[in-house]
Amino acid sequence: MQQTLNAEKNTAAANIDGVMQNALYAFNQYKKFSSAKRAAFLETIADEIEKLREQLVPLASEETNLPLARLNGEISRTTGQLTMFAALIKEGSWVEASIDTADANRTPPKPDIRKMLVPVGPVVVFGASNFPFAFSTAGGDTASVLASGSSVVIKAHPAHPETSALVFSAMQKAIAKTGIPQHTVQHVTDTSNDAGKALVIHPHTKGVGFTGSFAGGKALVEYARQREIPIPVFAEMGSINPVVFYPDTLSKNAEALAAQYAASITLGVGQFCTNPGLLLGIKSKGFDNFLSALGKEITKVQPQKMLHSGICFSYKNGLSEMLEQQGLQVVAQSSTDANDNEAVALVASVDAKAFLSNKHFTEEVFGPYSLAIICDDAAQLKQCLQSLNGQLTSGIMATEKDVADYTDVIEWQHTLAGRILLNNAPTGVEVCASMVHGGPYPATTDARFTSVGTTAIKRWVRPIALQNFFDAMLPDELKNDNPLGILRLIDNVYTRDAVRKA
Amino acid sequence: MQQTLNAEKNTAAANIDGVMQNALYAFNQYKKFSSAKRAAFLETIADEIEKLREQLVPLASEETNLPLARLNGEISRTTGQLTMFAALIKEGSWVEASIDTADANRTPPKPDIRKMLVPVGPVVVFGASNFPFAFSTAGGDTASVLASGSSVVIKAHPAHPETSALVFSAMQKAIAKTGIPQHTVQHVTDTSNDAGKALVIHPHTKGVGFTGSFAGGKALVEYARQREIPIPVFAEMGSINPVVFYPDTLSKNAEALAAQYAASITLGVGQFCTNPGLLLGIKSKGFDNFLSALGKEITKVQPQKMLHSGICFSYKNGLSEMLEQQGLQVVAQSSTDANDNEAVALVASVDAKAFLSNKHFTEEVFGPYSLAIICDDAAQLKQCLQSLNGQLTSGIMATEKDVADYTDVIEWQHTLAGRILLNNAPTGVEVCASMVHGGPYPATTDARFTSVGTTAIKRWVRPIALQNFFDAMLPDELKNDNPLGILRLIDNVYTRDAVRKA
């Protein structure tokens, strides 16, 4: 038996070696393609996915239990991301071109130095279970890698293998149509841990993108630590997304807030990394009213199927462990007539003292669950926030009066997360230039980057400086006459002008 | 004895805990200071250092054996870096402000999201032995941390403790004069490894900057791996800075190249991270002439004192180990009448076959030593380059004809380093916006950042997104009317305009 296992392990490693050799070969061709050609490739992937929409939506629904409307929206989000990155690289200024011109008269003479961002090499992307399109095969990680000029190896998620294969077929058609090197995109369907490990530790791998659980992300980081040459692993992991409900808004808007948050907690059966898992407030009539109204809303929610039985099993386990913690009280739950793989929505509460004495309350329970923390005063509220780990989001539900009254607590909320929201629910991650879908560890492995929005491309590049080059040797981005018309920093001034000849 | 050691260890850890508590307290005040005030602080540090120039130069020369002229120049470089960062933050656009405005008519409604870079928190900077000013106490790392808005803890280098203390006194004067929180800059003089470790693993430490040996950088990375919450360690370590001499330029400029490189190899007794340690060429009359002329120049060099006895000891050891390697031939060396702590300059050569079969040849020997690699042809030259680890610099000595003839090899040179130079020697690192003083591992721990130039500030920040904020709550950088007049990306357009009201 051991022999068979070893043989399988060796096969996985050997296969992955072939994949990564191909990825490096493709990278060395693909990186020379112009931004315009790379953009056309991304747009063609979007077109080919659009053509398969009628097949993809029911197939993904069968594999993930997600409703058709949501999946239709997610396909649009996915093609939108592809065209967004195409637009970004067509415009071209994202490379942060910078030019310091020579000065022969200075002592010592000043050389000509020009800098820009270049792709690092093959990247491995691990698909997510909860977004079969937008964070999987041709999702944001893949789109940002291809936009940057690197090749990509996609590890298909075992929870939606057919969907992943069909999306990959669309990418293959786009490769053929646009004359992109064949192995610029590869699809690994071996779902073993060995294959995942072999991908992360392979010397040709220059970066890893992952969206999923803390355990999964941590495992990839540990694999990467075994490498001789380190690489960045961008893992977007767990978050309980604390939301603070301040007194003045609670006194005025308790019912509306309850409706807004009942919807956010149960959206997509709570299967979002931005699901609001912690609701903090100061003991008051307003907070009581909010929790009571929230309870009423939650009771009305119909149980819904989760992504797959493993996730539902984890949710039920996590929930029952949580319910055993001292001091926790159930505020409300949806119908308990849940069928197989269906999740019961549940909101509980605990007083701040009990919360502060038991780290278990800060654990993520992935699903439609949220915990309210009842604090005695602002000092205790701040103490609760200070006890939290890094988060993706930090919510402020407040009036202008609250903002003036609680500056100190609100300031602390800024340090907690990558995105801070005022009077919005955290679910719903806008795909745009200003988005930060990231945050301090353990929400992600690197708070300096985002996995959503245009700047997600910055994960797969490094700067190089070219000193004293002949103009003809320079990439278009750095040539004197600025043929791409991009924004550049020339001698510390931002401009789209050409370099003035001395 | 064991007990005494443990007691010392505990004292170090306890002291460091106090230092880091103070650093966090100061950070929480200092980060609220405006850019203008931070800039004035940096400029005042520069002024106070300038006032001490007459004391600093001889003191540093006594501690480091570096000549007065060099140290005078290095003080100017240091004050120049401080005022450069002051100018950067006064201009203000470095925060990468980005605004996506709301659209209530979209389905679903689009929220207002605004992003900028913010400081991460207290940073620990380890001074370098070879730059007592520019890469030490008030050097580039410290200046970039203070510009970013974080507090800094400086670990003084044991090779120049008095110089470090005097520079720190200048910073303290600047703190008092500009009303900056007292512990924004702290100076740790405990030179034990325990103190260094305690600084890196302390939970309040959010980043580490280091310039030095591979062993030193690696140790800090290993400490950081013991943390619960990971932080980035930016270590700029070893590099042998390969330079390729192409045939056409060798046939025309052998003597001039020899003079240029003899100067570069022996500059500052070879004690630069950018010292050209590897000279590659294809076997030819031109390369022979170059090596013979280089040998003549090296013979003329007078032995000079190295920074301290430990470095000189390492150089002599490294050199004698290198000289024992099979296939190595000495081309030339300077006078062997070297006194204590003086280094003999030496150039050796080896054929590519021997080089490729022995990894030892790629080891850095820190000092005025360089190894020429004699290749049979372009294919073997490329093979030699491919056998190298990541580097700070990669040199191309070539005519336009060479550039046309050797595109493939030159392209490979781009992947090797953070800075690629044409017909310049790698020593001399210009302090400017376009500089990349960095490169793939093991030249540094993170090829995505530079430790010299304005973008060095990017090591100490992370982006945050603020969603749906009241205008009055936003930092000035993101307010509608753009009070700082900085360049911002508004709805994907770069502009200094205000946000147009809907």
C-alpha cells in the first residue's frame, strides 16, 4: 500500500514538473506579447465564456447548489473582470514607469535610469469553492496574472470540476483564436494534496494565489517555506468582519439596520468571506431593539442548500461547538426543518466580558451565523475590537453624531481591516480600482495587496531599473517618445509627454 | 553560568518590550501628523546632522577606516535622502490615492470607495557596517519609515557605535525642535543577538529593514518565522553583480573597460553590495587584452584598510578558500605588503566549464576581489548566467552591434537582477525615483521592493479602502476637494481635480 502511495506521489510530482516546464516556456514567449495582444486575449476569453453561459450556469448550479440568478451574475462579474484588466493594460500606466534623465554636468555625472514593473513568471492559482467563476478558473486571480504578462497554472477546485473544465475549454479557444502560446494557461485536475504541494514547491513557480480557508492557506504557506528560493503566497483566508453599531444610529434606525443585516448575514447562505460574523454594540434600548428586530428577520429565512456536504458538515459542527461556549445565548434561528446540506441561519449574543475571556468566540463559522457582542461602554467596545485578529472588513454603522462621539473607537477600526465601511454591509465586493479585498493576517497572508480590483495585478510583478540603455533597447513603456502615451514620472513630474532631449 | 545567561536574555527581552511599547505609543500619535509636519521633521534631522558634520566625519573615519572624503560625501547623501523623502511627502501623490464614485442608478447601486496607502506601524531598522551614515542610523531605511508615518527603532551597528549615537543625538534634537512624539525614533545599543531577535519577534513590530550579509539577513527571516503574525523582513544581502563583456566592445575598448572596472572593483576597498564580482566574456583576443589590462591596473592598487578586523579576516579567509578551487588562476593582485586590516585587491579567472561544475565560484567574497569567467561561446555564456542566483545588478558592456548580436543572452540578463546597466559599472547607486536597489533572492528577501530611492517608502505601508464615508471623515488625501492637490485616480482617470459632485 505504501508503495502504491509513493508511486502515486511520484506520478503527481512528475506530471507537475512537466506542467511547470511548459508554464516557464510559455511565459518566456508570452511576456514578449504587447499589452494590446494580451488585452485582446483577455477579451476573447470573456467572449468565449459568454458563449457558454447557457451551459455553464446550470452545470455550476448542479455542482455548487448556488441559484441560477446568482451564477448568472457571477459570470457577468467574471467577464467584467477580464475586460477590466484588458482596459487596464490597454491604457498602460499601471506599470509605474519612471524616468530619471542623465546629467553629465553633475559631479559625479548622473546616469539615465528608467524603471517599470515586469511580470515575475509562472503563477499557480487555486480555485475557490464559493465562487465557481469569479474566484476560480478564469476568475480575478487568473485574469490579473494573464494581464501582468505571466503564464498561469490553474488548480481546479474539486467541488466544481466540470464547471472548471468547461471554463478552461473557453480559455483554450481564446488561446487558439488569438495565437497565444499554448501553455500560457494550464489546468491541473489532479486534486491530491501532493499535486498542490508539487505546484507550490516547484522551482519555476514564482507566485501563488489562493482563496479559501485558513487551514488551506496555511498549508500552502508551509509548503512554500520548504522552497530554497522563497515566493509570495497570496492567500485570502478567514474573516469574521466585525461591525460596530453606534448608539445614535441604533436609536434612530434599529429596524432598518436589522433588515439590512439579516439580508447580509444570510446572503448566499452566508458563504462569503465578507459575511458579517460579529455585531458589536453598547448595551442600550436601541441595541436591544436591533437584536430583537434582527431575530424576527432571521426567523423568517428559509433554510438553503450549502455548496457541498463537506461545507454543510463543517457549518453544523462549527455551530454546535459555538453553541456550547459559556455565556452564548441564541437570539433567533431560522426553521429547523432543514434538509440534507441545508443550513439553518442563526444569530446569537454574548456579553463582552464572556467574549473577552474566550478566544473561541472569534473563530469563523463559515455560513449564515453571526454573533452579537453586548458591551457595557465604549471602553469595553474598544477592548473587544483590540482583541480581534486582522480582518477583511470593518463596519461602522453610525450617524454624523456617532462619528463625532466615538472618534477613538472608529480610529481603531481602521487598523483592523483592509476595507472600512460606513453604513454599508460588508457583503458585495465592488470590482474597481479603489477596492481592497485584503487585510492584516490572518484575513490574508499579505495586507499589502488586494485580490479584487485592478491593483490585484501588482501581486505578480516586480520593478526593474534599466540604466544608461540605448533608446532602441528600451521597452515601449520607457522609450523617449512615449509611444504608448502612458503616464510616467519623469524627473519627479507626472506627465504623458515625451522625454525632452538634452 | 546558564542562569546568568538566561538573566541577560530576559533583561534584553524586557528592555525591548519597553522599547516596542513606546514605539507603538509614538506611532499612534505620529501617524496623525500631517505630511507637512513629517517633512519638516525630516528636514530638521538633515539640518542637525549637517551641524555635526565636522565631528561626525573624523569619528566615523576612526570607527570604520573609511577615508574622510568618502564620509563627507556619504553625509551629503544621507541628508539628501532625508530631504528627498521630505519633498516626496510634501508633494503627496505617493499615497496612490484612488477614488471610485458612487452610482445610485446602477443595479445594484455602486458605492463610493476610496483607497490610499497608510503606514503599518513600528519598524525596526538594522544599520549596515559599510555605510555608517547612508544605510545606518538616519539612513535611507529610517528616512523612508519616518516619511511613511511609522515610528522607527534603530539597532545601532556594533562597528560604529559612537557615530551611531552622535547621529541619534541629531535626531533627538530634531524631535524636540519639531514637537514630534519623543519615541518616534529610538536607538537600541544592546548589540546582543537576543536583542535583535526580541526586536524582530515582538508583536508590535510591523516590519524590519536590514542591509548586510546573507547569514545576517537569513537569521532575521528565521526569527520572523517564529512569529504568530507574520511581518515582512526586507533584507538586502549578498550579490556578486555579474557583468558581461560582449565581443565588439572588447575588440574596441578593452583598455578603457579595464580602467573602468579596476576602479569599480577596488572602490571603497570593494566593500559595496554592488561590487562587480563576476566578469563574463567569450574567449577572444579582446577578452585577453581586457584581462591583461585589468591585471596591470589591479597591480597598481595600494592595499587599503577594510572597515574592521572581522571583515578583513572574512575577506582573507574567503579569498584563500576561493584560491584553492580547482581551475582558478590568479590574473593579478595588488602589492602583498598589506598591513593589519588591509585588503589585497585580486582578480582571478576560470574557464566556464570549471565554473559550471563548482557552485563555490558563485559565492560572494566581500572585498576587492573579482572573478573572470572565460566562455567558449554565447551558448556557454548564457549557461553560466542561468546558473546564477538572483542579483542586485546585471551589467551589459556592449556596442549597438553587440546588442543586436546577443539579444537572447541580454534578455536573460534582465531576469537576473533588479537593475540592469549598459556600459556603466554597478558601483554608484543613484538615489532617485527610478532606482531599484533590490533583486531576486538571495540578493534580497523580496524582489518587489527597493531599499534606495523614493519608492523605498512602499515597504512600510498597506492600502486601505474607505467605503461610503462622509467627506469630513476622510483623510485630506481622499476628500472631495483635494485640499493637498495630489494626483489621484478618479473613476479610472488620473487627475489633480476635485471630485465632481453628482
